[in-house]
Amino acid sequence: MLGTNFLTRFAVIAALLFVGSPLLVGDSSSNHRVNGADAQQPNGSSRTAMINVLGSPNPNPALGDEAQTFDRLVGTWDADFSFHRDGGTLYHKKGELHFGWVMDGGAIQDLWIGYPTDGQKGRSIGTTFRFFDTNLKQWRIVFINPGFNYMVTAQGGREGDRIVFHGVDTDGLPLRWTFSEITSESFHWQGEKSHDDGKSWKIEEDHHMKLRRS
């Protein structure tokens, strides 16, 4: 979800672009604030008021067992991103990934960061926002990349020991995003696209994450 394809896969929902906030990534040591009181404190400001009430240390109890779909991913992960390019070559990029609960624990957000390479001046950065639709009985996600005028939606959930999402890319082709090999220390993420209406899938991105121990 990073690099050339990451730059068209992940980005930041404009209102949520505050990487430094521990609440954004679900820091369990932070108290969940519901009244924006931090904005009135000496170290607070009107610019951070919304961020201070955005994050939640835990999932909302109303999610029940569905909370476990993503609660196991909450934290900071060191990332090894790989991108399959035309011609069979691979492009690698290092970065990090943050997962945390937001909106009173009713939704979960991730934040992907790719470190600058090949003379890039800035990092690549993006986010996915997801919630469990109680009518569809599936997780729904939205991904937005303002820098590339890109947005995609998908839906899915747990399939055995994997988490799988299906959607349609901006070029009209089916896409599939899969979390697999999930443990307490690592997981694997793949982004695939189909050129034959889902009969076969081509891997475009292949990323490996390891939990960061502070």
C-alpha cells in the first residue's frame, strides 16, 4: 500500500492528518477525552482539539467479537514494503504502520508511512478508515489520497485466519487486499488486482510487518 502503488493506495483523510498524536494510533495509556478540554490547557490549542477527542484506547463494546478482527493489529509496526513492477522487477521501501481505534472505539484507522527514497524530499503517507456495518455484517473501508486525487472503498472481513477485502479500483478493475499470517509479532499484507473479472489475481504489493517494541 505504499511506494508507486502505495502512493495510489494509501493516503490521509484530510481531517485526520496529525501523525504525532498518540491518540491517533490508539495509545492505551492515554485517557479518552470527550469534551475537547485539552484545547483549553496550556499545551493545547484549537488546532489539536479535534485530534484530542478522536482517538480511543479500546474498541467500543458494541462491536463484540468483531473487535478482534483488527484489535490485534493495534500498535506500531516496522514495515518492509515490496512492489511488483511491470517486467517482473521488485521495488522495496522501508516504513512504518500505525493502527488505532477512533470515534469512541466505533471505528479503526491505520496510518501508513513510507520513508523517502531515490531522492524523494518527503515521506509517503496514507490512511485507511474502517468500521463494521451491522446491516451488511461486514467491515467497510475508505481510502483517500489527496495528493493523487484518489479514493477507493472496499468491504470484507475475516475469512478463516485471514482478513480479506474486495473492491473496485479507480480504473474499474477488481481489487483484493489481504491480511494473512497474523501473529502477535508480525503479519503479511498483499494487494492484488484482477484483469479477468476475478478469475485470476496479480500481486501488485507484498508487504511484511513486524511489531515495534519501544
